[in-house]
Amino acid sequence: MPEHTSAATTVAAADLPTLAGKHLGHSAWHHVNQEQVNLFADATGDHQWIHVDPVRASAGPFGGTIAHGYLTLSMAVALLDDILAVDGVAQVVNYGIEKVRFPAPVPVGSDIRMGAQCTSVTEVRGGYQVGLGLTFEREGQDKPVCVAEILFRYYLNS
């Protein structure tokens, strides 16, 4: 697996507006394995053979099993911890997704990481809403595997 070469940027909650328009960095690489894909299939009920049947998938369009697109997207919260830490926050809420695309598959056995761009910061009651442009990439491939625009709300300590 590739070396982790980035460290989380730490900011005070009051300084979140200074991040608007800035690239925040990349997460560590994460290895995607079949057990993780199977557990996600169990959790979601999505047992499509391209995800959970290595024998059948070996003759399929991707030459093996692939991770669910939503499994990749669901890693955003954990991978964001590698990129951004915010001090002085009482609570962080995943507020939603503006847009998401899965331009390329994630074959099981791949290493992926996520890059984050702060696209917007707006004041909301009790804190800030932060828009993030996320790009998930697979090691050794130029085309991203997931591109998403998401919103988090950071509520300040009183």
C-alpha cells in the first residue's frame, strides 16, 4: 500500500471561513477488500454479483468484484478525518449531498484515497455550513472513482 504523506489541517471553528476556495489535502490510502464489500452488501441488502461473487464476477465486465459506489462514498467521513480537524465544535452534522458521480469502478484489492476542496463556507444558526468537493482516486488510475459535492454543518461550542 502507498505511504501516507499528508496530515490533517487543524483549524479553529471560527476560522472555517478562511478555508473557502482552498484545497485541503488528501487522505491516507485505504485498501478495499472483499470482506468490507460483503459487510456493506449485508448492511444495505445490495448483494449484486458484481460485488459479492468473485467467481461469477471474474467473467464479468470488470474482471472481478468491485466495491459498491455508495461504499466508496460512505468512506468520506472517515477519510475526511485524515484531511481536516476542526477545534471548538460541539457537533458536526452530515447535512447532505449536492451531487455525486461514480466515473470508474473500484476493483476489490484496490487502494483509494480522497482529496478535498473547500468550495464554500456560509454562516448558519449556531455555526457554519461547509461545502466540500471530494475526489476519490484509485492508485495507478488517472480517472477518479467518485466525485461528490457534500455539505457538513459545524455547530460551535457555546
